[in-house]
Amino acid sequence: MPQVNGRFVPDMKSPRTPDNEEPAEERAHDFRPVDKGFTKEMALAEAERCMDCKKPLCVEGCPVNIKIPKFIEKIREQDFGAALDIIHEDSMLPAICGRVCPQENQCEGRCIRGKKSEPVAIGQLERFLGDQPELASKPQMKPANGKKVAVIGSGPSGITCAGELARNGFDVTVFEAFFTGGGVLVYGIPEFRLPKAVVKREIDGLKELGVKFEFNSVMGNLANADELLGEKGFDAIYVATGAGLPKFLNIPGENLPNVYFANEYLTRVNLMKANKFPEYDTPTKHAKQVVVFGGGNVAMDAVRTAKRLGAERAIIAYRRTEAEMPARRAELHHAKAEGVEVMPLVSPLEFIAGEDGNVCAVKVQKMELGEPDASGRRRPIPIEGAIEEIPCDVAISAIGTNANPFAKKIGGMDLNKWGYIVADENGRTSNPRIWAGGDIVTGAATVILAMGAGKTAAASITETLTAE
């Protein structure tokens, strides 16, 4: 490897290593992973592109501050175990983050190389290492300190906090409402983006650290904060229940059969195997014409799932244009490559029932863009008289979510007027024994931001309880 004054010098002319994707015309008909990940040769070639910056802005762009140049340097040296150990110092979920994080807005978005060409494929390199967990060293564990912490919710924020606390010597129990761990990672993200086996592997790794999981445990119903901190004997609680309550469109026909909320639709397929009905008992409609309202990653997941369930026409209907869609550009690209149709500048007015009582069409209002609103995006304005009907036998609403109401049931802490938990920058709530983080504090956000909140809260819990 070329070096100047002891520093590695990358080949500045080398192009970014292309993603290793399955052909779109084939993958659109089943749930195989879209991206097969880098091979060893691909990872080594991409690692050569890293500039090993003196001031690595990519680290600043990562919400959990992974030491990116250091692990890439170990990849170049083909010391993959050491590279994975470096990631594990800051993140226990590289196989997940490498797949679903919006790297283009975070680490790769800050990559110096990306200023004049394409950024280093940091996410792909992270995933390459995360998919080889057997190479990692066993994490260093501090001695048991006799303190007990309850973590409510096993999504990315909850399991990150649980792992950090376990490594710091705490006795940790995770309470999960579903029958399996992972939260939104398993019920919200389809198999073709994040295989369930990858999430299970991460959960199993936490169990090996001594973290206990109590599934089918709806906290707030089973026990509230006072009971956990009292008779149950916990010294602290971390609440990470997420923000999974759907937002309503509030239009006529929203309750018609085969009109779904995205969370419901995705949960049926991702977690309850509705795609294999009647082999499994969970039904869903395998529709021929599907319309999904929304422009985020959840909308993309829903419409691409519908395509895989046999939809001949799968539409993303969005009230702005493609340029304003909040979804990752990669997800939009994958959706269009798989045959998804984008219908911009329309807003739903009414779902229409057919003779059988099921939804058969949706009436939409055509829009045009006006001046920017508070979000900075141009505000959609109705075009007078421009109304049309779109035939559909399934319609899916993916316009966002609200705070999970179980935060109120758990009690013991202040909520804001929208039902989200009020917490400071360290995750501390109004109750000195309760911390909170993830979507139930910030509203719907990314996996890595939720992880960052869990890591920060774990540090605060550790500092507080060990000081006692």
C-alpha cells in the first residue's frame, strides 16, 4: 500500500464499489434480500478508497460516533476481527445499521471524498463486518454491581441501552409487548431489507451478555412505573416504546375493508407471515391494484411488499413531487426498478366501496406546489376541480405515526401535549428513576438515532446508579 510520511495514500481515481444487488425483475416477486452485501474482494477494494482523514467528519456524522477510519484501516489490513471490535466499542448492531441507516445523510454525507466524487461506502463496509459476528472478540464485561434496570421495548433504542448496561455490570430485563424481540426492526422493516435472522442474531448476542427478555409483556397493563420501581425491585427504568400509533387521514371510507394502515399491513406480513396464508393463519389481501399514500421509507416498504404479494399495479401516491419525498433515494430507486409507479401531487379525498363492500377505488385531489411551509418544502395546494378516481383493491395509509399510548399507561413521568415523553439530552425524564429515548421522545426517526439515544441514556443511568 502506498504511504507518505507513514500515512496511507488512497487511489483517488478509483470509483465507488457498486452495490451487490439481486436483479430487480427477479427480486420483485419474492422476499429475498435486495442487496447481497460486499464480498471480501469488494470490501478490500472499497476500503482502499478511504482517505484516512486527519479530521474524520464521517465520525461526526454518525449518531453513535463509530471510529470509521480506524475500522476501515483494519479492513485494509484484512484484520476483520479487530475491525469489528472497533465498531462494537460504539455500536452492537453493525449488521442492522449497515443495512437500514441513511448513511447518505450521516457518515457518508460528511465523507470528504464525497465532495468531489462519490463517498466511501461506509454502510456496506459496516454490514460486511457485522455479517461475520464470529470474528469479534468477546465484549469486556464489568463486574456485576447489584443494580437492576428495566428496559421497556426491544426496538433499536431499547436493545442498545440494554447491551450497554449489561456490559457495565447491570442486571437488565427487557420487557417486550410482542412475542419476539426487535420492535420495529422485525414488524416494520421487510425481509428484503432486513432479514429476521439478522435481528435474531443480535438479540441472541444480548442474551449471551446476560440480558433477560420478557416477551408478551405489555407494560402499563402488566405493571406500571411505580410497581417496577417498588415491588419489582428495579433501580431504574428506560422507556423505549416507540411511536407506532398510526396517523389517520380522516377522510370518508377510511374504515372500509382492505384499507390498511402501513404498520398494520407490514406487521401482518413481516411478523405474522400473512404472505404465506393459508399456511399461516394471518390473512391479508393479495391485491392486483394497490395505492400507498405517503412518501417516506415506510411507504416504500409497504408498496414494495404489495408488489411482492402479486400486485400488478403498485402506486406510491404523494402530495408533493419525488424531489420532496423524505424516503431514502436508494429505496425510491429500488422501488421504481421493481415496477412501482410514482404518482406525485395527489392527496386522498375519499375511499369508495364496491358492490361487495370492500374498497374498489380512491378519489384524489390533484395538487400543485406553492410557497415553502415550516418544513422548508413547498406547500401542496389543491387545484380547483382537478379530482379523479384511482381503481384499487387495497389502499394503504403511510403518512406517519403518533406517540405510543402505553407511555401514559406506564406513568410516573411528564408527557407533552402530543403524548411524547419529555426528556433531556441525556434521556432523563421528570422522574429521577426513569429515562426514555427513541421515537417515544423525538417522534418517528431513524434506527441509528434511536440507538444513539439508548447509548446516551445508558451512560447517564450508569453514572447515576454507580454514584450511589
